[in-house]
Amino acid sequence: MDVMQSMAVFRRVVEAESFSAVARETSMSQSTISKHVAALEDRLGTKLLNRSTRSINLTEAGSEYYHHCVRILNDFNEAEASVGKGKIKPTGTLRLSTSTTFGRRFIIPLLNDFLMQYPDINCDLIFNDQYIDLVKEGIDLAIRIGPLADSSLIARKIGVSPRVVVASPAYLVKNGRPRKPTDLLVHHQCLVYSGQKSPDLWFFHSAQNGDETVHVNSRLKISSPDAIADAAVAGLGIALMCDWYVEDYVKQGKLKIIMADYKPTAHEVHAVYPERKFVPQKVKRIIDYLSACFKQYEENIENNINTR
């Protein structure tokens, strides 16, 4: 077997802590993954992994060899990226992680043009609404919206996601229409996303009053943005959502944008990837592409505001 490929397989098995996960990731059979590791052990004359039905653990020799593999494979990839910059067409499988709703509503509609531009790139789009370990899961790039957790990952801002405050017509008829952030503190219930650090703190800015922060009333915390939108449509409360998320509901009349003079703080959108000196061409190209798409999206929003 090719030694470099076997080293790459061994590295991923260690990081994923699973033969089956690497098999799914690479489209190889689990037996083939095992053969790659076994071939390295035969070549080196030593055991690299202790395997059981429940866990995989590195031997002392395996731990040392793993670190050598990481260095050698990184050096190899960086050499190709450096020498081939601008000369070699981007190729390979791009493993891209994003939240489910954002991926479905924003990323998928953009992929057709990207894949047509780069026919030698395949995309493995992974939906996950929780923060995941990019290295362990073998993810090339993640798109994350909102505040970033501290980490060793590299983050590049590719755009912003404006947010709006919405409520159903039935809710507004029953409870009245709030005109300013402080109105949310009296006679109103807000729907908050429990996945955020401080979900009931809402931040606003207005040209007349500057920045305002309110601690909204909430009897219902929800862990899914989809469910928050459903709850808002059902009249259970007022929601603070990304504008692209509720655009269709607003057009259909199921939700109304309220307090338009007070702009909620927009979420920044970042492309996040593991730290490395030379970023693979496939990762650079998708970041540049998505950044350009966001720029166009923001220009369209600004044009729509100016023509109202």
C-alpha cells in the first residue's frame, strides 16, 4: 500500500477515534482502513493502536509515530500548496460544516455555481447545530454565525447577517405592537434561543437613541431556530431572528417585522478552519466564493433599503 496514504488514514483514525467514522468519511470500507493501519504496523514492526470493541488507544510507539505523521503530512500538503499556488487546479473533497437551517437556506442555493466553477472539487456538506471539533471530525471548513468561542482555529469574517424582530399578526392583535425595546419589558413575551450564552439579552441601535440593551421577558426558551420561527408563527411570542431566516414568513404574511427604527445587532459570519501555514486551494476558493456572495447579498439589502 502507498505509505503516505496509510499515514493519512492512520492520522484520521487517531483524530476521529474510530475506524468506522474514517471509513464513512473516505468512502473506503472499514476493512480497508484496518489494512492501512496493519500495513504500517507490519512495516514498522510494532503495534500502533490498542483496539477494543469500545475504544481505540495509541500505544507509546503509536503516539510518537502519530506526531511524525502529522508533521510529515502537513509538510507535504504545505509544499504542494506553496509550489502549486495559482498553477494547480483545486481538487479533492471539501468537507464543509454549517448549521442546518443556514446550510439549507443560504449555502445550498450557492453550491451549484461553485461546483460548476471548480469541477474537480467534491463537497461533503455536514449539517450540525452544535459546535464540533473540526480536527477530530476531519472538517476542512465550518461556517459559524454569531460570537465565536475562543479556540486555536483560524477565523475569517466573510459577511454579516442582519437580524429583525418579528411577531405574528395574531400575537400583535392580542398583545399590541411594541414600538421600542423597553416595550418588550411590559406585557410581552419573547422567544429566545437557548443555544446562546445570554439568550434573553437583546441589543439594539437607533439613530436617535444610540445603543440599548434590554433583558426581555421569556417563558419559552428553545434550542432550535426552526422551532423558534414555528413558535413565532403560532403566536407564542416575539422573536429576534436573522432576516434571511424569516424572509419567506414575512412575504407570506405569517410574521411582521416590528420596531424597524431599532436595529438589532447583526451577527458576524465567519469561515473557520484548523490552523495551518498553507491553506488548501479548495478551502481558499470556497472562502473567497462565499465572501463574494455575502458582499452581493449585503449590497442587495442596502439597495432595497435605499429604494423604500
